[in-house]
Amino acid sequence: MERKKHRRAAEAVKSLLIVLLTLSAAYLALRTQMYADFTGHQATGWLGAVLDFFDRGPGLLPPGGNESAHRLEVRPMRMAVNVQGVGRYAVQYDQERTDEIFTRVFSTLLEALDGAQAPRQIGEDRWREALSNLSGVYFDFQGTQPMSVLAALGGGSNPALPDVGVRRLLLAENGSGDAVLYYSNETDGMYYACETTQALQGHLQEIVMSYSVNGALFAYEGEYPGLDPYVLISQSTAAMPGSQSRPEIYTAANPVAEMSAGREDLLEALGFHSQSNNSYRRGDRLVVNEWPYTLNILDNGTIYYETTAADEPKYAVGTPGKPPTGLELVEATQALVEQSVGAQAWRGEAGIYLMGVTETAEGVWQVDYGYSLNGITVQTGAEGYAARFIIEDGQISAFTLHMRSYADTGESSSVLPDIQAAAAMGALDAGGKELTLTYEDPGGTERLQARWIAQ
């Protein structure tokens, strides 16, 4: 009898070891990010649960020093698939469905970016002709992406593509079945087309034919002269399939007030000493003065950084003596975002997206990131951003972070279908503004409901 008990105990231990080894193997495979690199997404389901189990720590940030368990992803907020002679299938305000299309076309987009030839300028009429009448896939990244960032999605670069800001991009087939890359340059307001590799001939047709149209139109294709011409609108009072008619209600909170232990992790992640003798309270903030670098952590969740050093960069950007590329600007700032607003966002419901990269003066760049909730952007504070970085003299000279956390209440709210919202906005003469479903977060502890705004 005792022998049987020992045998059962031994078998139980063996089973436990097998389970642990399986989990460990899954974890190591995931840490190589083969899954993420292949699909463009983080793991979900049981694989995601395994990774989350190993990576999630009790503090504010993922464990592992400066190595975040998450990566910011360049992904569109809305997409449209156009089937020539049939119609359009569009998705917006639903990140899961948008991601489904993006995953399907991701490898084709990478190949097009990698093999694109030098762009030629085209008129807006040609851009709209391609957008409305050619078979293709349309990407709206909501924020402005440097072309070098898009070209680097597959790990490479393409010197034929200028490093300009792109928000809207179209990959479409011409009459010969060749794939052409179209984009609007957000800096000069002009439109461009690039021939791509012959290897893509016929690929797009296979992708677009798998979608059933849902009747979505761009504003310029309908009678909406008061709106931005590239607002997507359904032609039904029901919600556009693939968009939300009852978006979730969230609660917003300030995590700084609750993160006594996590504050040390945050300081270390930002490159400051958590036990510094130069830390002190001043009014509504904690000041960390490690001259010539100063960090202010306000009780309301806002964090300010500034430096007076021109030749001792704490956060270096690019190559000394050369203007930074868009990719270098994003890589340098992304690391800080991941360890601050991004780390807190991933503990809750929010995502982080790149809002834009702007040269505000000669040699001075501004990089902004924003929060999003299931494909709907969050306007944080008066200026809308979650994080803002100022780059000059080869370094990040200042930044502002708005630390926020968001939780799904399990409730939803009703919003007007986009066709009714567009009609109402048109009647008010929106002056060509963009109609957008948005959460507005003024700060503090808030209950957030999505609403239509013109911006």
C-alpha cells in the first residue's frame, strides 16, 4: 500500500515537472518574439496567459530592468478593403477587427514597402481615383508615422522612400495587376505613388476578394461638404459592421497616487536613482534633482523632465553631428514610453499609439504619443497627448508624461450612427474638420464615455 502511495506521489511530481517544463518552453519561445514578429501582434489566449504569468510583476512596471514585456506596435486605427466594381468593406473603432485585416495584409505591406521605388507626385484626383476605384487596402494610422518607421516594420529599410510623415496609405492594384503604394504626405499636403516589386502581382486581388462589402463611403464620395473628405461613413442608420454602436464605458484614474512601491521602479526605469539624496517634496510634487537632470513627479500623475546639459545626454538620440531620422526619434522615445505611460496602460485596458513626429523649429523635434481604448483615441488633458518629448542637440531635452490607468466598467453607452453624426455635423458647418469618435479625459478620477467630436 505504501509502495503504491509513493509511486502515485512520484508520478504526480513527474507530471508537475512536465507542466513546468512545458510552460518554461512556451515562455522562452514567446520571449524570442517569433510569434509577435510573424503576426504583428502580442500573443493571446493560453499563450498570452503564459507570457503574462511570467512577466507580470507586483509593481508598476514589467520586471527585467529596462526590458519591457510589451512593445509599442505600429498599427492602423481604421482600415478599408476596396473590391473593384463591387464596393468597400471598412472597419473603425474596433481594434480587434482592424487588427484582423492588418494581420492578413501585413506581409504584403512589408514587401511593398521594402521593394517600393522612388515616389512620384500625383494629384489629389489620382489619389481619390485609386482610393475609390482600384482593388486595394487602405490604412489610416490616426497618428502620423515617419516613413522610416513603416519601412522598418520588417526589420529593414528602403532608401528610395523619403522619411516623411504619413498617416494615410493605400496599397492598390493597377490595371496590369501590379501593386502600387500610394500615400499622403502630412508635411506638404501632397500625394505620391510608388511602383513596387513585381513579386506582388496578383496578391492583393486574392486578399480583397475574401471580404464582403459593407457599404462604407468616404465623405468626398457622398454629400458631406462640411467634413474632412476622408472621414469614413456607413450608409445605414445601423452601425457600420466592424465598428461600435455601443462603445464601452471606462473609468480613468491617476496611478501615481497609488504606486508607492512602483514609484521606485518608475524612477529606475527613467534612469534616476530611487534612493537619491537629492529627492525632496515641494508642494504637490516629488522633485528628483540629479544635476543637470531634473524630474518632477506631480501628485496629479503628470511627470516633467528637463535638462540644462548640452553635451552630457542622459537620453541620446541618433548619431552625433547628424539630424536624427524619424526612426531614431521614435526608437529613442519609445523606450521611455514603454517604461512609463505604456507600462501602466498595459496593466489596464489602454493601448499606446504614435500621434506624430514634428520638427517645430530648425533642429528641434517633438514626438507625441496618445492613449487609445479599443480603437478609439483618448484626448488626455488640454492638448490630448499621453506623452510628449522634445529632442534637440542629439538628446531628449524635455518630456511630459500624463500617467493614466483605464478600467472597463462592463457597461456600454449609445452613440449616434456615423451617418447621423455626419449629417448633424454637416448641418453645423464643421468647416472641413474630421468627425471622430473620442474619449475625453480631463484628468482626475473620471467615468469616460465616447462621443463624436469635430477636430
